[in-house]
Amino acid sequence: MKLITFVANGTTHVGALDATGSRAVSYTSASRGDPRMASMLALIQAGGTILDDAQAMLDSHPADAVFDLDDVTLLAPLPDPVRFRDCSLFIAHLQPALRGLARSIAEEAEDPETEYERLVATGNFDTPDVFTREVIYYNGDHTAVSGPGRLIVAPAETRRLDYELELAAVLGRTTTNVSDEDATDVIFGYTILNDWSCRDLQRVCMESMLGPSRGKDFDGANTFGPCIVTADELGAPYNLDMTAKVNGELWSAGSTSTMHHSFEDAVVHFSRNRTVYAGEIVGGGTVLTGSPIEIGRRLKDGDEVELEIEGIGVLRNRVQLPY
């Protein structure tokens, strides 16, 4: 199933796309008050037979539970995740991103090329070995969630907003000490993540060695959507095409086959002597070429960004920039 959260006639619904992909079936309406269908978080946390029951409603539903997609507003499929962590599972992205960051710093110098070479020679813009050995992540703001079609308004102080093309996993079980063999069963489904990043603010904050901080922390900074594809429908997520277009022009292209660590690795790592929760979102990190900082390009005010991942769909947003 492709599960969605949407607004129709002033009411928020949890539901799914029908087989045509052009209509939304509301579980909120079809279930006639079933509390498990009150929200996406409630559905995920219900466990048990919930997906079988949801599939039955999708196959056979009352006429008043169906809406044309053109008549609804899609929200983030899980608007209120209980936690959000973004990982560096695609480590190949890191080196070109760091070098791109060095170039952006060097632009401010009188001799940019000489300054760039000096910065690179420091070794501070090389990928640390720890990213290869471990699942490295930061805790994102699970309240700063946005969805498809949301206007992304960059903070007034930034002069460099980037998109980041990412696959994300949604966890479906609350558990601890997950084994390698059981990790796949903890994953409920997958969605697209645009991890918007203010590179200039991030650059300053990273000097503290405490993470990206304000560089990735503003209203709507974590965009998810357009749906959550359940794990049973998507299957193994490690050979999917990923693209990013800006105003219809292809800027980024990659594949989930290039992940160094897997989502299962992340689940095992996070749950070691700790609890993971149904309703968490785990970002996979940016695919190689998946951000403008890597390819020497910049977003402009009013640009439309479209992230697409095979089997999931297209996540589309326009940006409002202060520069």
C-alpha cells in the first residue's frame, strides 16, 4: 500500500492511494471511527492486523470515503513522528559535499583557488574514517516536518539553501536489542526525505563539532512524502533509482544500491541497549550527487524542486529564499 495523510473538506484523513494512483481512499471515513485509523501514527502503532484491515478497506470501501487527488491537500504522510534521526548511510556523498563546502568558503577569499587548495590541504574536508565503520547520525527536529506542495521558506539569515535527496525508513515496532536477522521486520515502510540545509549556517555550527544545528533546524526543514510505501509492497529498497529535478531540469541522479550501510544496520545500532519506537523516521542520508553543494549549483528564489524515488513517487516543493 501507498499510505497518505491528506486534508479534504477541512478534515484530516489517513488513507491510501487506490490502484490508479489518482484517488485517495480515506480509512478515517471508511472505518467509521476506528481509533486505529485516526492518524498515521495511530495506524503504525496499532500493529497486529492493521495492514490486513487497511488493505481490506482499500479493496472494498464506501463511496463517501473516496476523493480525487486533485481535490485534496497532501500532508507529510507521518506529520508527527515520535523521533527523527538522519544517518550517513550513503557515505560516497560526504567527500564531494565537504569539498563543495570548502569551495564555498574559498569564494570569500581574494584568491579563491589558492584558498581552496589551502583548505583541502588541512585535511578538514576529507571524510573521517568513522563514517565507514559506524552508522553516524544526528537527531533532527521531529516537529519541523513539512509535506508535498509546502512552500519552503528559508531562514532570513541564510544565503545558501540546498535540497538533499534521501530515502527514509519508518519504523513499525517498539523494541530493543534487535538482531541482524530481525531488523527487516522492524521497518514498516519507506518514504522520500528532503533534508533542506542552510550550508552557510551549517558551516559555522559544524565548527563546534556538535552537529549541523541551525543549518538544518527551521520550520518545515524536514520534508517527507508523498506517501509511505509499506515494506511488503516496496520489497528490498536497495536498488531504486533516485533523481532530483529543479524547474524540470535533472540535477541529481543516483541509486539506493550505493548505500554503504543499510537501514537494518541502523536499526541494530540504534536498538543496542536502547529502545526504538514505532513511528520513528530514520533518514538514509544523501545519495551521491544528491545536493547542489556537490555539483556546484545553487537554488534561486522560486525554484521548484522535485525529488523522485522509484516505487515511491515524487516529492515536490517550491522554495522562498531571502537572496
